[in-house]
Amino acid sequence: MRHLTNDQTLRAWPRLARLLPAALLLTAAGASGCGDSSAAPNNTSTDISGTYVLADVGGNKLPTSIYQGPFPVNGQKIDARIDVVGSTLLLDATRYTLRIQFQVAAQGQTVPLSVIDSGTYNKTAEVLSFASADQRVGRLAGSIQSGDLKVSIDLVGDGYPPTYLFRK
């Protein structure tokens, strides 16, 4: 039976390694606002660059659990809980870097795990479209309104992605 250690990579968690690409491919724009474009004609050129910090996931304060149950690892199912403990999203003029920190509890051990993704993004009105540098990851969509950046991400692959709310 494999024991978890702090230096494990995504390869040690085959399902989690597949979840980020699947999540990013399955994401949908999260709760975009219905603003009147005539009221804000310069919205597309507004500078949104900066560092955004994860405020909540699905309306739940951090840390929050995004999965609990049987989790396949090396052909075996183990009881696991995955909590999001923090995240940052760094935007410059055209590029992004997303880092999500997790705590994974399994077999009586708690292991930190980080997922990092980067690529380019475009902004059209309040909608953001992200394209990962990793072709396996694909695209991610979100919305920004009044400094709140909302992105729906299905990291556990259950088809019910919570909204990740980031703030400057």
C-alpha cells in the first residue's frame, strides 16, 4: 500500500492529475453580470491586471472541502478528503498564473498539494477567456465585475463545479 509524502507530485495522484485538465475543459462562465454596455463603453480596455486572492469556493469560506469519499490511487480506492486552502490568480496585461493550494487527507495523513497553471487571457466586456500553455489543460472562462473575479472549476469531475471567487 502506498503512503503519501509531502514531496509527492501530481503523478502520485493519477485522478487529481486528470482532474485539473478535465476541470478546465469543463468550466463554464461563472455568474457573469448583465451590465449595460452603453453605460460602460470603456469596459473592454479597463486594466484588470494584479494579484487576485481566493475569497471563497461556492460561497464557503476557506479552507473548504471540495471532495470527500473514495479516491482511486494506483488502482486502489482510499477514503480521501480534498480541501482548498488558498489560491492566487495573477493577471498581467495578457498572461495569467493560477496557483491553487490543497490539503489532501488520506490514510491518516494530511498532505499539501499545489496545482499551478499559466497561459494567456482575453477580456471582452466582463467575460474572461483563459488559454493554458499546457495543451492538455485547455480553456477556462470566468467573469469580472466590480473587482470580483468568478470562475467555475470542476476539479473533482462530478459535473457540479463550484464558483471560485477571487478578489484583489
